[in-house]
Amino acid sequence: MKKLAVYSPKGGSGSTTLALHIAYELAHRGYRILLVDADPQGGVAASLQEKVRSSKGLCDVFLRDNAIEACLIKTRQPLLSLLPFGACSTAELQQLMSDAADGWLFQRVLDELPDAFDIVLFDVPSGVSPWSLGVLRVVEQVFVPLVVEPMALRVFPQVLSLLAGLRSEGSLVEFAGAILTMWRSEQPYTWTLLKELRASLPSQALLQAMVPWDPLFVQSQMAGTLLGLYSREPSPTQGILGQLVDEILRLGFVAEEAADESEPISLVV
Ligand SMILES: Nc1ncnc2c1ncn2[C@@H]1O[C@H](COP(=O)(O)OP(=O)(O)OP(=O)(O)O)[C@@H](O)[C@H]1O
Ligand SMILES: [Mg+2]
């Protein structure tokens, strides 16, 4: 089972949106995937319909010893399940925050997961906090959404030193690549910044697919669903998300867990 994360040091970078759409696309390609909403703000649930927002989740596993399997939500895509964050009080949250830094809570979740997933993808809250570090400690590969604007580019190097620090403490976590998102090609400054970014990073550090700024993301979120399910008409951005996931697979991050494409996909899960 591969353990991946989407994480940005900068808030509002599109992490949750990317995590949801990557998870969906990976499931579409035959991987059994669990998307874990590891953000106490419940970003995954907030992006989806009411049913998910009121469901039990990670914090019920942590605080109330609920069985993980009882908190998993199945989706229209049979190979994609969700583990929402759930709801807890301020006092409980404070307790969790102080317990989470060493990663043990999240490791427990991974250890207790049923053997039903090829990939676990964590949506990690943005910013540098003991909580985020706790999640990052237990994953293997981190994808970093990157908006081409000065603030985001300036804080981006923090991720690399953060992950290096975790590795020096024994974690296996690695930087998998930055994913350009909310890309606005019509803004001349973005091309200048992109050039600077490309010059400052090794070429393999930036994935080639660039997710554009597209109002369809907000519209599909308003409807509590994903871009590919919002409209039955395929959109150019949907095609780019497909390219992004193909690229992730080609890079080999999940290839060793690849589903055997000759195997039939079962109807009943
Ligand atoms: N490519 C995009 N084009 C247009 N809007 C987008 C795009 N990606 C995300 N958004 C919108 O931007 C907002 C923030 O996105 P999202 O919640 O994914 O960011 P985040 O990094 O997870 O934020 P947070 O730091 O709060 O967790 C949402 O309203 C989302 O619909
Ligand atoms: Mg988020």
C-alpha cells in the first residue's frame, strides 16, 4: 500500500481540490484508493455534499475508538473510498493537536486499515504545524500544489527543508513533485514567474501538467461533486487532470502497486 499526501505550506493553494480529483482519477484507472481527510477543518467533506459533512471520521477513530471500516464512505466510483475528518469539540481538538506531532495517531490509522487499498492519499492541512508534520511523517511521497504567484513561490522551498528534516529524524517521506495549479495563462506575470521557477528547480521537480484556473472547480464544488461528474460534457480541464494522473503513474510513484489491468473489476464492493 502506497502512502501519498497532498500538502502545501501555503493555504488556499488548491490542495483539497487536487487531492479529490487525483484520488478520483486514480480510482478510475483501477487503483483501490482511500482519500483521508487529515484536515481538522474537514476540507474534503466541505467540498462534497451534506452526507459527507455529517459523517463520522478520523477524529471518531482517534477519540472514540470507532472502527475505521465503520467510518469509510463509498463513492460512485467503486474503487474510491473516503475517510472524512468527522466532528470534535475544541477541547478534543486541542488534545489531538498535542498528540499528533509524532505521527503515531496517523500510523495507527494506517496499521488498522483493512487490506483493501492500493493507495492511501492524505489531504494534509496547509501551513507548518505539529499536526501537518505528524501526517507527513507517516507518508512516503508528497505532492505539493503550487500556485504561480510570489507568496506561494517564496514559501515553496520550506517544503523541501521540512521533508529533509523529517527524513533526518527517520521518516521515509520524499518530495514527489510540485503540481502547478490555478494556472492563469492570460496573466503576463505568471509566465515571468514560471520561467524563474523552472530555472530554480530541477526539471523533474515540476510535473508537466498544469491545472488551469477554471470556474468549473467552484461550480462543481457548489454542487458538492467533482469536475468530471458535474457535467456530462468532457471539459479541457478534465483532460488535463487525466494527463496529470497519467504523469503521476508514469513517474512510477504508484506503479509498483499497479492494478493488474487484465483482472476484471468486480461490480460489488
Ligand atoms: N484550479 C482551480 N481553479 C479555480 N478554482 C480552484 C482551483 N483549485 C481550487 N479552486 C478553488 O479554490 C478554493 C480553495 O481550494 P482548496 O480548498 O482546494 O484549497 P486548499 O489548499 O485545500 O485550502 P486550505 O488551505 O483551506 O486547505 C476552493 O474554492 C476551490 O474550489
Ligand atoms: Mg484543504
